[in-house]
Amino acid sequence: MSTVGRVFVARLAGLPVFDPNGDQVGRARDVVVTLRAGKEAPRVLGLAVEIQGRRRIFVPMGRVTSVESDAVILTTGTINLRRFEQRAGESLVVTELLDRNVTLEDGSQATVVDVAMEQTRTDWLVTKVAVRKGRGRRRSELLTLDWTEIDGLTLPEHEQGAANLLAVLEKLRPADLAGVLHDLSDKRRGEIANALDDERLADVLEEMPEDEQVELLSGLEDERAADVLEAMSPDDAADLLGEMQPADAERLLELMEPDEAAPVRQLLAYGEDTAGGLMTSEPVILAPGATVAEALARIRHVDLAPSLAAQVYVVRPPFETPTGRFLGTAHFQRLLREPPSTLLGAVLETDIDPLPPECALGDLTRHLATYNLVAVPIVDNDGHLLGAVTVDDVLDAVLPDDWREARERRHG
């Protein structure tokens, strides 16, 4: 699709943006428009493009050579890498206009699902609006209308949904979606959080700075907040609750299922800069009689973090932390070299000692570095496995509290 013609914005969002040399600049995330008085079509100012570091920059529409089905091509010239800041009078189509409730000429109500822009001889204008009229997909009607045939997009929206915005953002990784939420207004951020399912919101929360985690979770109803905490890994849930007021944290723990709250309470009992405070209580745990094939099947799970998939922890029963006696670890590289029927008890690595939960952060960091480990088992005085600390847990602890924001500023 060239620039001559109609471009629907929801399809544009996420497309890679290339300079004339074929080098990727970033990805288009939104379209910046200025709404005008009366029924006059909004003028398209440019694109909000996400570049390295999840930072957004502004690219004027005059720099766009073509918009194709799989890419946006820019003209020659220098790109201003200054962070995009939305100005008064500007609107973001994907973020602010999708899901808006509007009134049609016949007085009926509809919801905006997409917006189309077209290039004129001198400018780009928003000319068409795709709306869904009625409730439910089977009983609703999808219409594409002229901008002049609708009313309500220039007014503040008090009850705005999020379904169509989420459809645009659904393919984003949790870390990227966390960056998008960071740039939204408090109202819009809350709407998106309420529309995400528990697992997706839990993944996104784990990628946000701690103060934003607390703010977003506190904005949810208590029952929903407890459900989201249950969907988080116990160590991340404990970190989040540790940032809240004790009374608020205890209230949410009481609302969680007892078996979900128990490991979180256990982690909260340790100091935040100790191995116990950093560990996850859900590493991959198997019996010595399990086979290499079983172990490889477990660590192949798509939701398992690479650092946790690096090794299997072999213990006597019971197999939930705190387990029976810890026997040793089986590293995935060793597993790959062994016949599938080999028992884990025959391939254990026992030459590196586990650490106690009281181990200080500095000692823990040196231990990982000394032995080139990506994870280390944590055991109590009786040799029961309590959990494991991974290298990403340690990085989160040793980096400054605002490292996510600092990273973005360095690219600014």
C-alpha cells in the first residue's frame, strides 16, 4: 500500500519503520493527530515510533515516503531522537480514540474500532472511522463512516473501553507493553489493566518499576488484585507486596488462596537483600528416579525462564518447597549428552555447594560469578531445598531501583 490511498491506523501500529538505506529505525506505535473545530477532519501530524530502549520519538508525516503492507519507509534526512512528548491539542489515535463511544447521525451509539487516514495534495487527514454498532459480534454491525458522520470524538471520554487497543497491542512482549502503559494517562492505564486477563497483567507487572507496580495494583479491586498476585511468580509477588504498606499487603494475602499465599509469606520472611528474599520457590524439581527424558520435557516448557530452565534440582520427597533432602543438580547441557532413559540420580552435579537463605547479596553475587552459574540452589540447615536464586534475580537487586527509567534516559 503506497501513501496514495487509505491507511487504517490499527493495521499500521507495529509495522517496522525503515530509512531509505533499508536500516530499521524502530516500529510505528501510534499516529499523532490534532483534532479541529466542528466537523473538520483532523490533521495527521506524524508517527510515534518506538526505537531502542522502548523510547518513543516523533517522526513527522512529511518524512514518510510510503506506507506498505509490511513496512513504513522514510525519506532521507536526520531523525530527531528526542523523546516524544505529547503536546496540548494533540491526540494519539490508537491510545485515545480506539474504543471511544460515539454518536451516529441517526442518534444511535457505536464504538470506534479503527480510524483511517488519507494523503491529500498537501497533507494527511483523518477521513474515515470504522465503528461497531450494537452488542456482541454476532448481533453487531461494522460500519465505515466519514469523519463528518459521527459525533463524540472531540469530547473527553469518561467510560472508555480497551478491547480494540488491546487487539493492537496483543502481540507485544510484556516488557514492551509495560513501556506502553508507562506512557499512558492514569485513567487509560487503569482501563487497560482492567481489560487484561490476570496472567497477562501479571506478566506486565513483573516488567514495571516497583512504584508503578504498586500504583497499578492498588488501583484494582482487592479481589482482582489478589487474583493477579496469584498469577505472578511467588518471588515477584513477594517483591511487590514488600513495597506496599504492611496492612495493605496483609489484606491481599488474606484474599489469596492459602496454597498460593503460603510461598509468598515464606519469601517475605527473609531480608530483601538475602538469598531467601531473592529466590524463587518454584524451580524445576524432580526425583532421582526421574529420567533424562522427563527432565528435558520439564525444562522445555515455553513459560519457563531460561535461567530456571538451565538446571533441574533433584531431591527426596516431598517435591514442593521446602522439599525433602536436596541431592544435587542436573545441568541441561549434561542432560543433552545422556541417553533419554538415564536416571537423574546418575548424572547429579554435587561439587558446588548450595547456599543458605541468610546468604548476603554480595556473597551470593560472588558465588555466581566465581563458578559461572546462572542459578544456585538455596537450602536450609537440614538440607531441604527452599528455592533457587537466578542471575536475573541478582541483576534486579544490584541495579539501581530506577534502572528501567535510567536506561530510557540514556537513549534520550
